[in-house]
Amino acid sequence: MRSAALVALLVPATAAAHPPVGIAPRMPTTTPRGEAEPLITSWLDDARARLAADKLDGWLLADWQGENAVALDVVKPRGPLHRWFYLVGAAGEPQLLCHADDVGAFDARKPLTWRTWRELEAQLKVLLRGKRRIAMEHAPRLPALSRVDGGTVELVRATGVQIVSSGDLVTTLRGRWSEAQLASHRAAAVALAGVKDDAFTAIARGLGRVTEYDVQQRALRALADRGLEAAEPPVVAAGLHSADPGFVPTPERSERIVAGDVVLFSVAARQRQARHAVYADLTWVGFAGDRVPDEVAHLFAIARDARAAMVALVAERWKKKLPVRGFELDDAARAVAVKAGFGDRLLRPSGHCLDTRRFGDGPTFDDAITRDDRQLLLRTGYVAEPGLYVAGAFGVRVAVDFFLAADGVRTTPPEQQEIDLIR
């Protein structure tokens, strides 16, 4: 690693923003065993409580041909062939509107039915009579949540109601953890720390010979040995590859790890045998050598301070019983990077929700690619992982998992404070 060249690369940009150097992998929507079961069983009471808290008149679940996974999770229809709607109100039983030929596909009493498009529009007005603000899976700035097609949205708006995002309802029903799930998360975190230690030991012993892909495959075996499963392979990125936030080693795209390399190791997994186990997410930075270069340590410290600012914001708001939203945590991380002169090096969202999926159904900490205004709610878990990347040199990313309990914010060990020396 050439120190002088790196110092030049670390000079804060004063003109054009630093361009992205990679494309992040697509976020998976399923686990290795398929679509996860709902985390909360008393869903109707939970939904009503959320509607009351948000001053909403109802939650309108809608689907056609299986496009809305949230609606399918909640209603569990048996293969209807036509468009359907399911209104959850603040009180009373939910009301179904479906095609007359699809009544048998639902477990609902006295559904409203339609056969022609005229009847559909008329019955939709009946269903929504007296409602002013309703939630749907529709959010212009959140494509991951927007699972209702534009035509359906226009049809609903034509009845005169205002549509708001159902993001907090979805988090309530699909993102909260039980005590058993919290225990499974903590056990997975301990196991992941062991996987990381094993990977760094393998690098030290095979320095100059072992490749990023070799270490990744070793880590995959270590996950299995510890009873863990992952949605995607671990990331082992060394040297220039650590500067690419979207890098994942493959047999065709992998380099030997040599002395002087910054090594970024990232892995997320959950317990394989635990029922409804939730993910733990670990990211760790190492340096192959006897002393971490000053420029690497400096960038790591900025990322570490950004992580601390995120957790501090959550803790402060939680203590005061004030809401905190996903984009605000991203802003907190970026503010630290901007103050240090490296705001243009933070290229990705700085964290996300964890549940039975690695990228859960709750908020993402993002105010760059999208503006995620979903709230962090009680009994939900997250990873804060701000990263800074310098094209042509190296990158660092630090992470900590945390859980929102009634008595405060609980972080999950381990939490990296200094770069590990790999030697």
C-alpha cells in the first residue's frame, strides 16, 4: 500500500462528488427456506393499535395475481383469479371485497362481491364509505414497499380517500421480534464473531497465497459448522476490492490477499434450526500487517463515529419517547462524514432492519437513494453500518446490531472499535 498515494486520495473533494464504484447486490426478499412466516400472530389487534396511533381510518390490503406479498401474508387467500380488497378498520371485523367467483378463496364472512368493472367501482365506494385516510402498500419514494399497482391506486383515490404509506403497519406485523427471536439473534451474533476470527486466522496463515474466494468458502463452511444459514455468501474484499461497496468474490473475480491489504469481512446469518430465527449482521475491518496506516485508521475512525452518532440518536429519541425515522439515521451518519470532509465517500444506505430476512420489512437507513420515512418501532432490530469508500484505494465499513426494547436501545456485541491486525 503506497502511503503517499493514499494520502492524496483521501484529500476531501472540493468539486464534483466522488462517483460510485460498484453496484450493491440486489436485496433478497426471501430466506434460503423461502418466504418467512409472519412474526406476529395477534395481527388484528396489532394493526388496530397502529391505526389508532397513526390516526388512520383503515388499512386497505389489495392484490391481483400475487403482486402484493404483504396482502398475501395477512389474508392468506387460496389462489383468487381477480382483483380483491381487504379493509382492516380501527374497529369491527375486516371487510372483504372480491369477485363473486373467488368467494371460496377466502375465509371471510359476508364479503362484498362484484362481477363487472362497474360493480367493482360501486362496491369499492361502499367499502370505503366514511373513510378519509387509509394506508396501502404505496410509497412513491420506497419501491420496496410499493406493491400496489398504479391503476389500483387511482381506482381507490377516485372514491375520495387519501392514501398514505402502510410502512409502519408492515413493520408492526412483519418486523417485530419475540423474546425467543431476540435470543436467536444474540446467539447468531456470537457465532458470527467466531466465523470472522476463523477467516482472519486463515488469511494470516495463508497470506500471499489465499484468495478472497478461498476465505469466503471457508467462512461458508464455518457458518454451517456453527448451525447457521445465510441468504447470500459472505463478503471478503481485500485491497482495491474493499473500495467497491458492491464487491462479492467469485471464482472468476478474486485476488490473493497480500501484506498491506485492508480486508473487509461482512456476513449475515441466522440459526438454522431455531423456529422463526432472525438475522445477525457482522461487518469487520482488518489490516494485513503490523501497523495500520494513518490514512486507513483515520477513515475507520470517521465511520466508527458515524455509527456512534446513529445509535446515540436512536437512544436519545427513545428516551424522550419521540419518533425516529430511517432517513434521520442516515442523515446522522452523513453529517459526521460531511463534517470530517468525506461526505461524498459514503455511497450506500447506512443500515437496515433485520428480521427473518436479512433485509427486513422495517425501515432502511437511507436518505440518498430513497427517503425512508418509516419509524423505528418497539421490539424491532436493525444493523447500523456506515461505510466510506475511496475508489482506487480501500474502503471501510463498521457495523453494530441493535434492538429497541421497552427499557431502551440494546446493542449486540461484538462492536469493533479498532482495526484488527492480521498477522
